[in-house]
Amino acid sequence: GFRNVLGENNKFNKEVMYCYVDQLDFCGRDFVSALRTFLEGFRLPGEAQKIDRLMEKFAARYLECNQGQTSFASADTAYVLAYSIIMLTTDLHSPQVKNKMTKEQYIKMNRGINDSKDLPEEYLSSIYDEIAGKKIAMKE
């Protein structure tokens, strides 16, 4: 179905994915709520390479919608942060994970992702709290 099309690598599927992401409006949205909207819209593909492409496109689109409004040095920062949020969601909300990531570990994990600089600690702290309070409901 459509959900599987998004992560495929052929030209047609890539264009469908770009069209899908390009019509999402992230303007003025905070990063976590934008990521939530994005990830709750379809099922993430299983392969890391496909997830990579989707996250890169998400990051680029988020920055395009919020030019000059974020503390991100580049789309790379947004991409790495988005990945870390997915990892955090899985870590905190998966019953299989016994030793949950602490806020300190989460902040440490994101050191230097902003063009070798750190994102503000209070910003990462608020992301941690938000995800701890409500997981991103990714489709199984």
C-alpha cells in the first residue's frame, strides 16, 4: 500500500515521498510535534537505509518551513536530533528495554550535534520530558 511506497528507493516512489513530505506544513510547529505528525502519518519502513532517507527529507522540510526560527545550524542537526528522538521513544516506551535512558544520558548522546556545538541543555531536557510523558505513536 501507500505506506510502503514512501520508503522505497526507485525514482517514482522517491517522488511520491517528496510530494508527501513537501505538503506537510511544519511552519511555527515545535520540532517534536512536527516529528510526531510526520511519523504518525505512515509506518516507518524496517530498513535503516529507508528510514534514513525519510528522516533526511523530514529534517530538510522542517528547516524549510522554519527558516531562521530554530537554533539548528543545519538540516544535519535536525536529522540527528530526529533520530535521537526516535531512539528515545523506543527506549523509554518499549517493555523490552529494562534500563531506561536517563535525561543525562540523552543530553550526552546529543553533544556536539549542532555543527560541533551543543543544542541548549534545557531544550534537550524539555524534549526528554515530552517523550517520557507521551511516546510517539509510530505505526507497527
